Amino acid sequence: MAAINFKKITNLYFLKVINNMKKLQQAFLVALVSLFFLISCNNNPTTEQSMKKCSQTSWGTADNKPVYLFTLTNSKGDIVKISNYGGTVTSWLTADKNGKIADVVVGFDSLSGYLAKPPYFGSTIGRYGNRIAKGIFSIDTATYHLATNNGANHLHGGNKGFDKVVWDVVPTPDSLASLTLHYLSVDGEEGYPGNLDVTVVFTLSDDNTLSFDYSATTDKTTPVNLTNHSYFNLTGDITQTILNHRLQVHADKFTPVDTGLITTGVLQDVKETPFDFLQPHAIGERIASVPGGYDHNFVLNRTTADNELVATVTDAVSGRVLEVFTTEPGMQFYTGNFLDGTIKTSQGIAIQQHTALCLETQHFPDSPNKLAFPTTLLKPGEKYHTVTAYKVSVASVK
Ligand code: GLA
């Protein structure tokens, strides 16, 4: 009996020790996680500026949620501002060939500019970037009806796409020029099937590359086509048009559209058309022969699955060069055709037609209805993952 009691006591003693060790371990883990949150970009706006590559300020509220403006800074002194409202790039300050700093993207200084629903300035676009004809598509035997917000068609995710929602901020150490945003798009949102869990990581690297790393998962098969809708003007002066910018696109083909800007399903050769940018051309050179201006998807000449260089824009006056890299098969080239001076910058300057251009890397428009196009369907158990990067540099451009 005595031996059994002794054994029991010994066991109890060891159990207690193990329990205490577990508690210690838990306390250590809690302390570690708290430390991580303390040093994260979004939780510690007052850490020493010198160490900090990401800082945060409050920017108001939308949908009763706090909105922030994050500032990413690299060693070259480039500054990129991004808001968790719409996952929006609001500003990119970068030097020209004379070292003069200016903003090369169109954006506003305050949230109110974005709440007025501008045409996707700098936004993250989803669930489906570009148009879906009549907002209708089918998967197997089910037909889905999406919000129609562009005439009879669905554009850029519908009435309240990812550009108009407040994204959750995922803590990231503020020693990194990086911001991670998360959004759960619920089943049925804007008519799309399935809960889509989306994460976008924005990173500004020291070679002046702003990269977008998109990932998503779903619990029902759904189309997904995420992109960024930054409007660039490499002069840094919104009173200038982009018609003298020179563009090169590595694309032998493009996807022609009908009068409602819906792809016909044809992949047309760019040869002997104003869409031939295989060699650099001034954007304004042939724009008059493109009714309405350029607003077309290019079928990129891809050779690998990597993040490849697909387009280059140069501006001789500022010397700035913009290179576009992507893992995507397509890129919408849009010359700000619908800008008509009604929207003003925060400084009160009217934003006129062709004063900015977009290079929206993506899958082809209306893919859910064009079954010969690369599929945009994401199935449960699969992971959506694409990468796009914009790199700004300075060269003596002739
Ligand atoms: C995309 C579309 C354009 C236009 C803009 C926003 O680039 O292709 O037709 O809708 O967005 O105005």
C-alpha cells in the first residue's frame, strides 16, 4: 500500500511540474506574440523613424471600420502610400533624372476623395478585374447573376468591389517596407459563389519595385481575377498627358472588343495594327485610330511561369522608366479615356483625358464566358497565387 501511495505522490508531483512547465511555455508564447504585435507596422506608429520602413496614420472610417494610410519607404527615399480602404495605392513619390521628387500615380490626400467613387484610382480590384458580359456566367449546371455596374455588364467586381471595402490589416514588422491586407469576400457578395479569402502583400523594395503578391482560397468554385488599378503619369505632373510616353509590350496578340468593350473571344495578331507595341511607340502616335482610345487586353508572350518583364513605359522629359513584371497571362492597357476633367486632385487640378495610363495585369476579360481563354476558376482546395511588380527607375531616355 505504502509503495502505491508513494508512486501516486511521485506521479502527482511530476504532473504538477509538467503543468507548470506548460504554463510557462504558454506565457512565453503569449509574450512573444505580444512583442510581435507591438513592433508591427500597424500597432506602433511611434517607433524610431530611422529604423522604420512602414508607418501608419489614421485616415478616417468607412463601413464603421477604421481606415489607415500606410507609408512604405525604401533606402532610395521612394515613398509609397497605401490605404486599407480598397487596398489602394494613393501615392508614389520618386525622383526624376534631375533628382526632383514627384508623384507618379493618381490619388487623393484624404479618404473623402475615394469615398466619392473615383474610377478605381490605385485600387485593388476583385473579385474579377475587367468585364463579365451581362454579369452572367455558369459553372457546371449553376448560372450566376452578378451586379451589373457598367451598362449591361459587370466591371471590376460590381457595385462594391474590393476597391470599396475596408481590408483587415495583418501585422507586419515596421522594419519592412511591406503591408499585408486581408479580405474575406462572403458567399453571394456581388453575386459571386463561395467565401473567398484573399490576402495581398504589398512590398516596396530598395530597387524601387512595388510588388503585389495576391493569394486566395475558396469554399465553392468561383472566378477570381485580381489586379491593381494604378494610374501612372511618369512626368509626375497631372496637367501633362501620357501621349508622349513610349510603351513597349511583349505581346504578339490582343483581345479585340465589341462596342460594349466585351472581348469577342478572338486572339488577334497585333501586326499592322495600332496595338503593335513589340517595339516601343509613343502612345499618342496611333491612338486616333483606336476608337475611344486604348482600353484593351494584351495577350502576353510568356516563356516561363515566373514574374516576367512584360511592358516598359518611358518618359523622355523626366527620364523615368516604368517596368511591369507579372505572372499573369494578360494586361489591360487603358489610356484614361473616361477621365474628362470632372474629377479634381486634392490640389484642385482637373484630371483630364489621357493624363494617366493603367497597365492592369490580369487574366483575359470575360474568361468565365470564353471557355477557350485560360481559366479563371478557383476551386475549393486550390490556391490562387499571382505576382505583379511595377519598377520605377531613371535613365537618360532619348
Ligand atoms: C478599366 C476598364 C475601363 C474603365 C476603367 C475605369 O481599365 O477597362 O474601361 O472602366 O477601368 O474607368
